[in-house]
Amino acid sequence: MSNNRRDFLKSVGTLGLGAAIISPISAIANTNQTEEINLDAAIDETKPQTISILQTTDVHCQIHPHDELFWENEKAVFRKTGGYAYMATLLKQLKKKNPNTYIIDTGDMFQGSELSVETTGEAFVPILNALNYDLYLPGNWEVIYGKRKMQTLLGSLDAPKICTNMYHDLGEGKRGELIFQPYTIWNIAGAKIGFLGYTDPLVPLRQSPNYSKGILYTNPEENLAHYVDVLRNQEQCSYVIIIAHLGLSQQIALANRPECEGVNYILGGDTHERVRKPIVCNYSKVVEPGAFGSFIGKLDLTILNGKVIEDNYELIEVDSPKIKPDAKIEKLLKEKESVYQEKINQVIGYSTIPLYRYFVVENPIDTMILNALNWKFPEIDINLSNGFRFCPPKTTPDETGNIPITNGFIFDMLPVDSTVRTAKVTGKQLKNWLEKELNNVFAQDASKRFGGWVVKFKGMEVRFNAFAEMDKRVQSITVKNTPIDPEKLYTIMACERDGDPVDMLCRMKGVLDAKNTTSTLHTVMREYLKLNSPVTPTPEKNAIILDAPETLLTQVTGVDYTFR
């Protein structure tokens, strides 16, 4: 079925309001334009009408209900949330209440689980199509299987894809065309709602460089004002929304830039933050609806005479124990997982304490990874683990009284089974690297923050002030309980990143004697758990934050926002 035909059928499905979805291509050659105009003519624009935009993001291929962490009364509590079949039911219920509903996903759809790795994301194409999304944005992890595979996966989705800052790299610094269309328009209730899409331009730095080979990214501010002008003045949109996968700090920074004038909302993603009340910035409002399918963001817009006269936003928890799963989706999930189910659910060890990765500074999941590396390679001075955000918690004991760690959970924690790599660095290099890493997390200028949290380490104790100036955060460093010597060489261990220079390890440049081991992160974890289970990976306070609580749950400051 052609896009135009499919869009027209969608418009027929909301006959009373004359809804239509317009892309830059279909707007030029739309064979159904007459029908859409006739449908619009039937609208009584003198009466307010409410439309809804529903958003999911950063689901990271978590197809089943899972344990989720909430921060309530200054402590962590856990509830079951999420699961695609449960999301599907809730999305259908919301659309039934208001047929004038538009459903979007803003990225990280194809990375984050064993099923995604085993099928290089392909298992998720029919699942996403069955959920009847109306629009997609590629996230920073959509490139994990390479550019061509990303294009194939996203191209196999039925709904339009937009991204206003990803270009074909023609080589020698030459920029080709945009990979995806730059915008789309929802024509609904007598109004035109324009959507732009921006994904993280830092992907080549944050991810292994080879993942995004062949892609050039630009900062949103480079062409944002141009496309706002196109939507506002050429397309005559009365409301403009950015769907973004930039991270909450970056999205707030963008909403405060003059290039964002004319943008009403930024529906964001990437940093898994849970914005329950829109953050009001100079030019736009900003929201972000959590991760792992635990939440659905719901933006209601009231339209009168072709204009949005009111907006209301809420974050809806996907409270799976209270939701009946969608039978069609549940059947599809079983079908896609059946070949790999036994391997995914194989228990390879146990933990005596809940496993999670929500605190900015230290977490049990990363502590367990570091303990495993230290156990396998005790001769190494310092073990490092990236400040990843993905992986839902694991907190429910089985009949043993302990919390099972499955093979699938290893993939949830570490979707890329990277080779373990060693190198040597001076104390001075370590200090400079730590200052840079901390600035990536806590930079006063929000636009300079990366998407991750504080890098994790074992064998080294670092005391720091998160909110000090650049290069003045680290107060002390000890290695093996001895103050660091700027001239001494220390051995470090981290994971190899595909495409990094030979003298770089964990974004640390100029390392010496870098070499790969014969182990991967997954093999180390399995060996460690086999011989040491049950484990109790209590964070060891190797990173000590001096000017904020160790339970810090967000890097966002200076705005009315609390993670909970």
C-alpha cells in the first residue's frame, strides 16, 4: 500500500476531524488532496477539540514486564512495569478514548537485549509495526549494527521516519543528502502540527566510531531556524514540535537557544529521565518519558479555529500488573523469542541484593561488572566501566531467595560483548581524563554534557566536587590506597571500542602498550558468576561526590525537575 493511500485510510478512520499525515514528499504529490480538503471542510472549527500525542522512547528492546525503580520518600522502591503487550493495550485504550491520537517513538528501538543481538534487530520490526506507531526518530543506538542495517531496519517500519540532522557522508568532508526526511506534518482538527527530528550529534564520540561510519551529524542549531521557518511560513503550521534524542540537558539547552524560537514543545529522549511536569524554557517546553517501556508520555493539545489554545502533559506509568496484555502482541513476542527463549532465560548466577543502574555516581550493576574484571585480572591496577544508562533493574528473588541473573540479563547490562583491553597511563593522564569525564556529566553549560553518567572504576578512589569549575573538580585520587603519582605508569582495563585509535581506551587518549586480552565482557561475567555466585555487589564508594548526595539520580540542575 502506498504512503498516500495509507495516510488517506487513516484520515477516513477519523472522518469527523479530517485527519491526515503529510510528509514533504506526499505534500508535493498527494493524489488524495481533494478528499482531505473535503474532510477538513466538515469540521466545526468554532468548537474546541482535543488531540493527543503519545510518546515512548528508549525502550531498548525490553519486551516483557520488568522490575522498575522509583524514588519515593527518599528511598528506592520497585514495581513491575512495561512490556510491549501491556504498552499496546494502554496505547489502544488511550486511542479509544480519543481517536485523534498520534503515536511516536523517539529512538533506541533496536538495541538493548539478547533478542535484539541474536536477530540484529530484525525481530523488532514486526513488533513495532504491530504497535501502529505514526512516526519514528532514530536514537543514538540505532547505528549499533552499522549504517546500512540501520537504514534497512528503520526502512522496514511502516510509519514515516524523520531526522533533521543525519546526512550521508560522501567522504573527504563532503556532506550528502539527509538520510531521512527532515519533517512531517499532522493535519488534524483544522490545524497543522509540524514535527522536526533531531538525534544526538555526539554519536561518533559516545559510541564506537565504526557504528556510525558513513553518517555525518550536525548540531540542531545549524538548520533548526531554517526548518522552523519552513514549517511556520511555508507549510503554515500553527504548532511546531521537535522530537529529539539528545538527552534532557541538551534538550533544555536547545530550548533556551534563539534558534528554537517558534518551537512549542520538545518531546525528548536518550537520558531516560522522567519529566512529569514540562520544563519551561525561553522558547519551548521540554519533556522526556523515562525508558524501557515503563512510561508513556501524553501531550494533549486543545485546538480552536486552527490554533492550539491549550496544552496539558502527563507521564503515564505502564503499570503492567493492572493491565491485560494485548493478545496479538503477546503471540508475536512468543513467536519471535521462541528460538532463543531457553538461552535467554538460562540462569548463570545469583545476587543477594537488587541490581540497578539508576544513580549517577555508583550502582550495583556496574560494581558487579568491575568486581568480575578485578577477579579475572587481579594484576591490573584500575578497572573501568563506561557510564551506561541502559538496563532495567533486577530485584525479584526466585525460590532460592536470591535474585537470578540470566544470560539475557547479561545482554541487558552489556548489549555489546566487547573485547577486554588493557593499557598503561600516567597518573597525570588519569587526572586529566577524570576531569574531562566529570565535565561530560556535570558541565555548567548543559550543551556540553554527554548523555552518560559518571564513569565507574575499581582500584582507584576519587573524591570530587560535581559542580565545581572545569579542571577543578577532582580533589584527590588514590590508587591501591596510595596517593596518585603524576609520573608513575598505571595499568588500566576497559572494553575495546570498534574504530577507536590504537592509543585510546575508554575515551582516554595517548595510552601506552594497549593490547586486547582473550576475554570478552560476557565471558568474564559468566566465569565470575559461575564460581562466585551468589554475589553481593554493594557499591564500594570508589567515587565520592562531595557536594551532592551519593543517591543523585539526575545530572540536570537549575530547573524545576526531580527524578522519581
